[in-house]
Amino acid sequence: MENAPPSSPFAAFFSPNLPFAAHTTLQQLRFWVRHNPWFQGQDTDAWFELDAATLERLQADYNGEWAQLGMQLLTLQPFTFSDCRFAGNAWSQPLFGSLAALYLLNSRFVMRLLEALPIEQGKTRQRLVFLVEQMIAAAAPSNYLNSNPEALERMVQTQGASLFHGMLQLASDVQEGKLRQCDSGAFEVGVNLATTPGQVVYQNPLFQLIQYSPQSKTQHQRPLLIVPPAINKFYILDLQPDSSLVRHALEQGHSVFLVSWRNADSSVADASWDDYLEKGIIEAIKVTQAISAQDQLNILGYCVGGTLLACGLAVLAARGEKPAASLTLLVSFLDFEDTGVLSVFIDEQTVSYRERTIGGAEGKYGLFRGEDMGNTFSLLRPNELWWNYGVEKYLKGQTPRSLDLLYWNNDNTNLPGPMYCWYLRHTYLQNDLKSGTLRCCGETLDLGLLDMPTYLVGTREDHIVPWHSAYASTRLLKGPLRFVLGRSGHIAGIINPPAKNKRSYWTNAQVPTDPDAWLAAAEEHPGSWWGDWTTWLGEHAGRRGKPVARLGSSDYPALEAAPGSYVKQRH
């Protein structure tokens, strides 16, 4: 029967009332992998050569736990779950509780089966685990109306109105091309998001430069230039007044300039990585220097903004220019050796396809859609960022929460094809930035020329930039270094204002080669790392004096009020 496809790769998951069978699941997994395009050309049969003793032990362990579950069902004992998908009271009843319990039991043993497979650690194993985890998440009984007691109860209570409203939301999301996690009418940029006052003082086809109004009685001489990621809109750093990193820096007496990247459209579809360095990073630095009348700036980059910024500064260093008095990199890659789960999506075939279709390799230029990026990031944590929203919106018909962070997360940004393809190839695929031989803007890129004082931030639960990879920048940069590790993830670990007194962070004045050695000797502090950073930044910001009386200059007059028009563009 192996030549015929099984009814599903994991029948136990798509039919949660069926028990796990180790040998059968192994054969189904073998067949599915053999026909999966990610694994073509590999000797996949060798991955499934498990000895009979291992399978028997797995099956025996499973049978014992399954018998306990069956006894609980027969004696009508209520079910309780720590998994938030099944935490509601409706799941405690025997029928639906047993479905959830069996599903979770099957999940554990399929993952144990994967762990036992003789596949070396690396991208192959990572891809296999990722795909199986996606299938497990998709098959949860909570995702389907007939096996979700909470959705069924709501349907009865509303006389079917919940399902009707859910279908309307599904149709709207299909039309939009993404699963929206927030009510799109709850916020408006410039009205209740990105409201810190300022002016756009420069713009070109790639970005607008915002200069913010002073928020302190005295102001440091040396300004702070912020470079957010080009793959997201800048206002993650200026959501609400009480959670705005921009406003916090202003209140600490820093003169703040910020790059607002354009949401790319067809007019810039042929823009390259070099364009983003020369006409983006380097141009923003020069304009900020001119307006502030300061040769040196404090400069901050967040995520991909930090990668762009480091490359731009390396280009300037190769030209003999060193405009950065200090550098701050927040959850940024410079060394792409370990890119976490995102690496499962990147291989030569994928990158070559993008280069042919949107990257200009065959004369075809296009855009990488922000919705595709957003959906990919959501699937990295399918239970928290994908299926739970589908259940709440489509099965239960509930309107999503009005949360500023979720609104921003759905406000995606397109990227020019050539810029995006260059980034994929030379970072995630080839890890070239640290090579010392890569050419950018006509210069040889040498990150070792960056010898300014640098403040590096990683976050401990980051699934986009693993903190060990953020720490790896300490081996590439040559100036005085301070590394700080925040609790939580890629966003919540960064947007953590001191006033809310949440989470914690770790510091260690020493910077050993091994990140785990750094953490073992680090001291944990309650609250936000922002205070530590602003103390450090103040040491590099120059003397304090009267705040600037006007924004812009005669050469760079104010063009429009912040947050500007580029951040409001949606395609």
C-alpha cells in the first residue's frame, strides 16, 4: 500500500478520536516527506530507519497514557488543560475534553517520534519539525466548528448570528489577503498612533526624515537618528505617548530625527540594496548632520534597520567618514549564522525564483508584498498568531481586540524586489556581511571598521532574531561594547516603557565570546532596559543647552507635520 497516498499524513491529528500508531505514523510520514518539494533530491528513506525496539517503546509508552485517558473518560472525570486553546469550561465535559486530551497526547508522541529519527541537526531537521508542527497546529479540534464546544455554544446562544458574522469577517480577510488580528477601524496613524509632534524636514523617493519637537527644558548637543526596519512602519517606536521610545528619548533631552521608509510601490520597484544605503541611510545621516550642525550623531537601528545602518556606516568608513559617535542596535542581525526558524523558508531555489520574478535577474522588477511577510511571521507561532484569531473571528464571530500593537502588525509594508532579493541572498542564504569581501555602493564592506561605542540589545524569547545571533555582533564590531538582554520577544521586549514596570533585563559589563557564559555571569534587573540605555546614550550626547527653536533649516525647511505622508500609504 506504500505506493498509494494515505488518507492523510497524520490520521491521528485530522481525526483526533483515532489513537497514535507508531509504525503507521512513521510510514505515513515517510510517504509525505518523499513527496514534499522541500526534500526533493535527498535520501529521505534513510531518515526513517528506526529500529523495532524504539517503535515498540514509543508505542508502549503511548498505550499506557492512552489507557489512563480512557479511564478518565469512562469514570466521567472532568478534563482540565493548561493549553489556552482548551482552557475554557466547555472543554471540561467528557466528549470534547477527551477529544482535546487525545489530540494533545497524539501531538506529544508524534514529536517524540520525530526526535527519534536519525536526522542530523540542521536545516533539514528544522524544516521537518516546522512542517509537522504546522500540521499539528492546523488539526487541533478547537479549529473546527463541530469539535469546538465554545463555538457551538455561541452559535446556539446567538441563533446562528455568530457564524454569519464570522463568515463576513472571513470574506473581508480573503479580500484583504491576510488574517487581520485587529479591528482596522480602531486606529488612525497621526490621530491616535504616531502622535509625537514634529515635522518632515526632508524626503526623497525612498524615505521621509522626521525631526521631532523638543520635549525637555534642555537638550543634548548631539542628535539621535533612528532607523526603523524597512519591512515595517516606523510607528512601532511611537505607538502611544506612554509607550513611545521616540517620546522617551525626547523627554531625556535628546534631539530626535527618524527615518520613515516609503511603502514601496511601482515607482521604486527597481530600487536596490545599494539604493537603500546610498539614498536612504547615508542621505539621512548627511541631512541630519546639516540640520543639526553636528559632524557626529548618535544613531540607532532596529531589526533590519540595524542591518541597513551597519552596512551604511561601513560604506562611509571605507570612504574615510565616521559620522557615528555611538551606535545602538536593537535585535539586529549582522551575523546570519543562526537565523532561527525563519531559515526554513530560505534556500537557493526560493531565492533564485524571487530574483527571476521580482529581482530584475531577467529584466522583471516587482514588489515583495508586505502581506506575505506578515503571514509568514504569523505562521512562526501558529497557535498564538494564526489559528487563535481564526477561531475567535470565524467560528465565534467575535470582533478582534482594538490593540495598537496588533494594528501595527497588520499595517504591512512592501519592499522593492531587487532590494529584497539582495537581502535574502547575502544575509539569510550566504551570510556574506561578515566576509569582508562583499561590495556595497562601490566599496568593500568591512564591519570591522565600525569602532564606535555600541549598545546591543537582544531579547530572550525572540523567534525572529535569536538572542545568541544578536550577541554574535560583539565578535564583528571593534569598539567598546555593551550588550543587554531583555525579557520577552522581538517586539514586546523592545517596546517596554519604564513607567509600566514590566518584565526585566540582564546586564554584564564583560563581553566574553560565548553568549551563554555572558548570561551565566549577568545580573537581572526588574523593569525596562530603556533607563540603562538612556544613561549610556547620555554619555555620548554632548553637553546640554537650550532646545532648538525651530525644526529644519533654511536648506531643509519643514515640509509637513509628523508623522508625514509616507507612513500613511497603503497599497
